[in-house]
Amino acid sequence: MKTLTVFTPTYNRAFCLANCYNSLVRQTNKDFKWLIIDDGSEDDTEALVNSWILEDKIEIKYHYQENQGMHSGHNAAYKIIDTELNVCIDSDDFMPDDAVEKILSIWNNRDRNKNLAGIIGLDAFKDGTIVEKIPGKFKYATLSELEVENKIGGDKKVVLRTDVVKEFPLYPITKEERLVPLGTLYLMIDQKYQYICSNEVFCIIEYLEDGSSRNIMRQYKKSPNGFLYSRILEMKYSKSFSYTFSRAMHYISSCIFLKKWFFTSENPKKGITLLALPAGILFHLYILYKIRK
């Protein structure tokens, strides 16, 4: 059995998926399989993938499902994956030729006495620019420690232990919505595990115009239940007033979109939510302004 699954959720991305495929074919270590989760594509994704399967250059598994959104693709992947490790490479991204080799080397040389969920590595742009490095003092950390407590921003590439992922609930599926922030899983993992921190580049990224990162304001309106779920978890596990306050602002906006009362039993920080109410309403109006602009 392979050690690593590289999985790629995709929707109508046949035009760019070859970049990911070619990078996997070039990997210096072939101890991986590629799992493609087709989230209801209407282009020629299936035919393209089948042609690659026939080439037999790498191990490929193709899974088709009705369109439900990126987080549903992750749910499907986590149900299927049977390797020790997994990493998501988006359909518009690809891996450096030695990424798998570096991932497996880091993992095989880990401190086995530590309770580790996987590895946090780096993303880079096509020109070689690193999104943001991890300061050398962090040998082990959670994503929350890096991004929230120490303000080390920018996308990271997370390699996960599959058995750890399976300890936690799948992303919730809401009819008519297509997004739940993927960080909710990592946030729950953070409460129990750390990661190895590495400044090796595992992924080359590109933000396409139709990607969720380009359309975040519209996503707030289109997927309020998904963001409400995220903000509740973020408030629950927050360790600082300022961060809780900012999450409460987002929570308030999601509630307004849903025509839902702010102070239900699921709200873990009702006092701070009350303080954030004016700012949350203003933030909601700002979202509406940006959408219409």
C-alpha cells in the first residue's frame, strides 16, 4: 500500500488539471496515489482522467459525485483515503517535483514520542516567491498558534495523518450552499495535536478568477450556514478577546443573512457577541456594499 494520498477536489477544471497531473508524474518518489474527487463537473474531466489512468504512469483513483461544494469533496476524500498520510492539492495548483520525497522524508524522521497530526509546509507562487515562511523557532506548532496567536499569515500546505482526520466530524452539508471553511477541521485538530513545521515547499499555487479566495464576500452571502458553523467553532476555541470579537462580527453577519437570532444556545460567547453587535451590523453592511460594487 502507498503511504500518501494526494487528493484533488475539482469542478469544471479540465482546462488546468493537467498541470497537477504532470507534476505528479514528475515526482521523484512514487510512494503515493492520486485521488480525484469530481464534484459534478460538466466538462470533459472524466474523459481526461480516464486517459491518464490508461497511461498508467501513476496510480489514480477517480470518484464522481453530484455538485455539493469544495468541503463535500473533502468529505468524500476522507471517506475513501486508506493511506497513512494525505494532502490536498487543488485543481489549479501543482507540486514541486520533489514534494512527495520531502514529505515522506520529514515524516519518516519524525519524533515518534510526540502526538503529531502531520506536517505544515509551505506554498509558493510560480515565480518561486514563498507565500510566507515559518520562523525557525517553531519546530512543532498548531495552525492556530502560527496564524492566530503569532500572526504568521499566508496559505500553508498541511499534510494530515488519515487516522487523525477520521477522529473528527465531516464538514456539514447544507442544501443550496457550496462552502464550509476548511479550517474548521484544522481548528478541531489543533485542540489535540501539533504538527511538524517545515519550510519546504509542498505546493505551487495559483488563484484563478473563479476560485473561492477571489470571491469571499459573495461567499459570505451564498453560504451563511457554512460560515456560521465556522464562526461558532472559532469563538469556542479562541484564546484572545480581539480574535473572538472579530469572529463575533462575522457570526452576526451570518445570522443576519439567515434571519436568525444572535443569542441562541449554540453561541459560545454571548457577552462578546453583544459587545460586537454594532460592529457586526456595520460589517454586514460592508459586505453588501462590496457585493454590489
